[in-house]
Amino acid sequence: MRRKIIAGNWKMNGDRDLVRQVAERAADSAVEAELAVCPPFPLLPTAASQLPFGVALGAQDVSEYEAGAYTGEVSAAMLLEAGCRYVIVGHSERRTLYGEDNDRVAGKFVAAKQAGLTPILCVGETLAERDAERTEAVVGEQIDAAHEAAGTQAFQGAVVAYEPVWAIGTGRTATPEQAQAVHAFIRQRVAERDGSEVAEQLPVLYGGSMKPDNAAELLGQRDIDGGLIGGASLKPDSFLAIYQAAAEG
């Protein structure tokens, strides 16, 4: 049985006090699920020193390069040394705001795996792509790019997060059934390339505005193995409520 994962993506938010608040609440909220926190780069050392045992540290991005003249970039080896276990790659904001295409995201996926980090590969379709009924085509291409770059059993030891970009900030919402359908497709796509054993062990998280009031229903779906939490991860009580729901989903 796959263990649920609740990962908080703070984006460009947070401070040392938020690290402290989450650390204090997490220490008293251990359940049968994994909790991870992905703060901005400058907060990684603080988080590494304050988060209680059992709470994993992650980063929000990584360079596809090992080292070199890449001003402003951070390598996978640096993140590993900073205490990270996870790293988010291909988040929808990186794709849309910074023009990261499937090939570049795939390079980051490979760099993370080679360094010993667990990549959280974000995939998902825009509103226009959803309306054009291209969800499976778009998500399939994103999965395939990572597989082609990483080779056989690319998704062994990885995590995928489905972000329905069309349901974030548009006034439209993805139902648990809609989310489950895409999660099932992702697992099937991975099974076709890496085999059913890898696919069945692959955690597939939901990244579409999971909150305390919808977490239980989403996490109760067969192929939803946790959440990549944005805004709610900045509110310790809400974040830990979602984490608690993961134990019951």
C-alpha cells in the first residue's frame, strides 16, 4: 500500500517564524503519512535545523546542470547537502512564467534522481487545453519526456503531482472524480513504460488547491496518494489538518 505524502510548497513566501510554527505543530501531529516542507532556498538551513525528525525537507526547483557558470542556479548536489530529500520540478508556475518546456523539466528530473533526491514531477493542463479535450495528450507528453530522458524505470523512486492548472484561480474546480481520472491515467501511462510494479508503487499527488474541507474526499480516491499544497501550507493549522486527513484517506 502506498504511503500518503503531504508536501507544502511555500513558493516565494514564508520566514523563520513560519518554519518555527510548522515545526512545533508537526512535532505533535505524527500520523501514518509523510509530511514534507518545501520553503524558499534561503530558508532551507533554518528548516533543516528546526523540522522534527520524520518531517522531510524539499526544495522548489533545481538546475539541470551539475555545476558551472549558471548564475542564480542551485544544483541537486547542493540541495542534498542542505538536507533536502525532495525537489519539485516542472511546477506550472515554472512552466508558464519562466518558459520551462518538457525537455528542460526532464533534465531537472534526471539531475535530481542522479544526485539521490526524489523529484516531484508536476504535470497538468491549462484551461484552454482542458476545453480542447487535450488533458491526456498534454499530461502524457509531460510524463513521456521525463521517461525518455531518464530511461528504463524512470519513475522508480520518483513522485508525480497532478496540477489541473485550469482549476487554479479560474473559478472552476476539479471534482474528486475528475482528479481521480487523471491520476489513474498517469499511473497507466507509467505502467506502459516502466511496468505495473513501478506504477503501483508511484505516489501521485494532487496539486489543485487541496484544503482541509476537501482533503478527505480527494485523498479517499484510489489513485490520489497525497497533496502538493500551496496556499494552505502557509497556514500551519490548515496544513496540519490536511496532513491529519491523509491518515484517514
